[in-house]
Amino acid sequence: MRGTVDDEGQEGRPLSPSRKQIPLPYRSLTGGSASMRRPGEQQRPTGVSPSASSSEYLPSRLPESSRSASTSPSWPLPPWAPPSLPPRHALWGRGSMGERTPGSSRRHVPNPSVPMPEKWSERSPETSLNVNPDLDAARFDLDPESAKRRKREATPQLQPSEPQLVTHMLINKEGDVSQEELAQEMSGSDSSTCSSPIREPQAPLVPIWTNSAGKVYYGLTSDRAALDTYYHACQKYKEKQARQDQLPTLRPSLTVSANNMESYGPKQKEILLDASKSVLSLSAYLDGKEINRCTGIVVEWNEEKGCGIILTSAWLICTNKPFDDWSDKEYASKANVLIHLLDGSMLNSKLLYFSKHYDLAFYEVSGDLRLKVLPLEANLVCGQDLCLLARDMKMDFICKAVNVKYLDPCEHQHNHYLFINHSIPKCGSGGALADLNGRVVGMLFCTLPLTAFIPSSLILKCSLLLRKFGRLARPELGLKLRTVGFLDVSSIESLSRRCGITSGLIVGEVSAECVAERLGIRAGDVILSCQGESVSSVTQWEEILLDIGGEHLEKSNDLSLKVDIEVDLFHVRKGIRRTIRLDVVLSDSNEVFHSVALIGVVPSPTSTHDLISTN
């Protein structure tokens, strides 16, 4: 954006940082009238080109009245308009962050990544607005006292408001204990084994618009003090997150892409063509309209009864699937699901049971037909050659050679996901990940950035519990986990040298206000065992949790009762090993993760069963 030109021909302060550029002839009418010219300044002669020696006719700075008139709109702003914020140089002065060059396209919005003043409300407007009374007196031939008095009259008084107080409550929710723990952590004190949890500050949002369907949309508040407090808290959060990322257990791993094989021998082709007879397509209809389409695998067939079971993804009947797997999802369990057979015919099916957390669905199909079964293989051998089997929208068979990518899931993905190095269409969800002997080692999900699959060992465990109890019961611990074995070699060596650990599960994040957080489990800690059994993979961890749920269902079908889980972990920050007993609830639904602490939520007191013993 272009600005005014001062007496030396240099770029001055922009006339209107939030409005469109005004041509120079109109600027001269706005800022170059007789009443606004400096003493001794000549009026522009008629017919002079705007580009010719602009410094002789344009003032280097407009008076307050004209400047406000040229930048303020003459119409009221709509209620959904964003809050009017001062330009960056008005908040931090004319330093390196506020200087603007010709053609610059910076937005005049505070950036949370830039350090902001410690306390905006305590800074004087003279400092924050970067106004120099002596400079005003020199430019407009005013005595210094008049310039200071005019500045005081035009200075806005910042008053605290209710959103500001609410934001302070949110940002300082960690309380005195967390501040003390943070100080102890920074000073290296051993008086506390727990560091303060890292919580992303919640933005001060207010409703700005409601659509015709009644859905409310939210935007940032216009309260400047609340925004400054939020941006300052974001800066502190990023600094603390950066310190946490330096832990040897949380450093990013280095990965190498594997080659993708596309050729099969005659025997392998015969096996895969035979397996294709067990890969079908399913479509779900709600109110006569198709909502989703997925691939299914025939995992059981009874010759005597003429019926079988087809395994697919529960995304088939999911009507509202958010991007974050740790959020609530909506399912239409009464949707009509049709099975598309290879000869072009279709059959109705019946939903037997499905899991919301693992997104598994089992459908029963019957009729005068014979379907081939693909067996499930529980053992996934590291480094073996695999292929994906799925169907597209035209019922064409998809068969690609793939390799397993030993990576941890993203923050928005479930712990139990493993990944392959090839993509599939959305309708390929529910397809098979098979070995070259035609045995299914996992079920596929169309996810980003990599295609995920759930191992067959978990599918078999869920199938057994669903057949026996008609439901699943799984403890909700509120932990996002990573695998030590998925770190690069240098990171594992560093962790082994410093902590004596070569296997286990790394805590990536802890859900806000959960039992694990109250008992001191923090991001970066390493889980070594659960219920006395060593764990080295998330799949093994999930199988232990399902076994705990199965033992509970053997005694009672009431999921409101709590169970005790004993976890042995290593606290990396303090270099100690300890055992924690978690008293948690069971659930057969999707586990929801809370990254931001809610305002006004007071953690419940720790149960008498929540015991900590330090070894």
C-alpha cells in the first residue's frame, strides 16, 4: 500500500491502512486544502501531474480531524464485520515489525507468533500509539504544551470489560499450583514430580451470525484487551510447547519412503484373483438417499444356514464424521444397507453390531448364494509384502502392492491406526490389507495424509467380545500415544543412553481434567507396562484395554462402574519411574478428547483408589 511522501521524498505513514488505495489527485483534495497546508506551503498549480514532485504538494502527515475523516467509513458496519484493530505499527511502534515497504501486502492484524506487550492494559496510550508530542509541535508549528494537551484529549481510555475478565480466568486457569510447578521445573527442583500441563488457550469467541437453519457462527471478540491477553497466552503456549518438543521422546522421527512394487508372479495373481471374490461393495441409504459407500470383506459363511457375515467400516452409516477422530460422531444405525454382488445383483443386509471407537461394522447377509471367505490373520510380520484390496464406485477391483509405514498417527487420528504407503478412494474404506497368501492382516480406512488400517488382531478381539456380550467395553484414559519403536535410531539411542528405555509408549498429549492428568501423567512420559504386562505397541495396549473391559462385562453389564488400571511409567522430566493406579470409567462409545480446559469446570477430588508409588 502506498503512503504519503515527506519533504525528503521518502515513504511516510500510510494515509488509510484499512481502506483501498486513493489516487494522488484525490489525496491532494483530502489532505492538501488551504486550511491543511503548512505555513509557507504553496498550492499546487493547475494542470500539474500527480506524479510530479508529490512532496511539494502533499503534507507528510494529515491533521487529526482530516485523518480520521479520511479513514472512517461513512456507513455503519454490519454486525458480522470483523473487529476493527489498529495497524501493527500502532501496537508495537515503527520498529522492524512495523516498517512497511512499497508494495507490501501485510495485514494489520496482530500475530500471535510475535511477542506482544506484557500487559497491554497497563501501558500508556502514549507508548502504545507511538505518538511524539515534540514531533507534532514541529510539524504543525504548535507549542509543546498545546501538542501534549491535544494528544491527551484524543487519547482513548481503555476500560476493562467482562470478556477481558473471562479471558483472564481462562488463561490463568492453571492456578498457583501450576505456576509453582512450572517454576520448579525450570529451576530443576526435585520437590515435585509433575510439571504443569500444557493447555492451548481458548480464543475469546462471541456469536456473530446465525444462518437460516439456526446454526450459530462464532468469531473473535472486539474487546482489544481480551484479544491481547489471548495473543500473549498463545505466545507463552508456543514457547512452552517448543520446550516440550526438545524432550528426547517427542522429537520428530526421520522417515524414508519405501519402494512401491507393482508386479506379481502367476501364483500370486491366482491367489489375489481368488481373494477378489470375497471383496464386495456396500451402500447405505437413509430416506431413500444414498449417504455413503464402502468396501466389505466376507469373513464368515455358513453353508447349512446359507448366511454369512461381512466386515466393513462403520463410516458406511456415519452421517456426521468430523475431521478429528476424537470428536463426537453421528451414526444412522437404522439405515438400509445393500450388498453389491459381483454379478451386478444386490441383497439386503442386517446390522449385527458396530463399534463407534474402532469404526467396525458387522452385517449379516443371507440368500441362495455362496460367498468365499477371506480369513483374518492376527500376526502382522514386520517388513512383509502386502497388497490392498478394495472396490471403487464402478465395482472395479483395486489391487496394489503396499508396505506398512511405521509411523505414529497425527493428532486428529486414533491411537490404534497403522499406515500404508498408498492411497485409496473414499469408497475403499472397509477394504482388506492382505498378505500374498490371501489372508487379511488389517482393514483399510481412507484417511489423510496416509491411508490407515486397523490390525486384524484388534478386529478379532472386538468380534469375540461383540459375539459374547453384544457390546464393547473399553476404559477411557484420555491419552494420545506414540510408539518408542517408531522413533529414528538416533532418538532411540539418546533415550536409551539418558533414560535406559528402548521400548514403550510415549504420552503425546493428555486430555484436560482427566484422571491421568490429575495424577501427574504429562506429555513426554513413557508407559512401560499396563496391568503388569509390558507394552511396546499401541495394538498391544488396546488389546489389554479390551481384556479389562471383557473382564468387567463378565461380572456386570453396568458401564457406569469404575475399574482400576495399574500403569508403570517413566517420568522423563524428573528421571524417575513410578506406578500409578487409575480409577476410570468404561465406555462402548467413541472416546472424546478435550484439548482445552473448560471455563468453570472444577476437577473432581482424587479418589482414594488413585494411589501413586515411587520406585
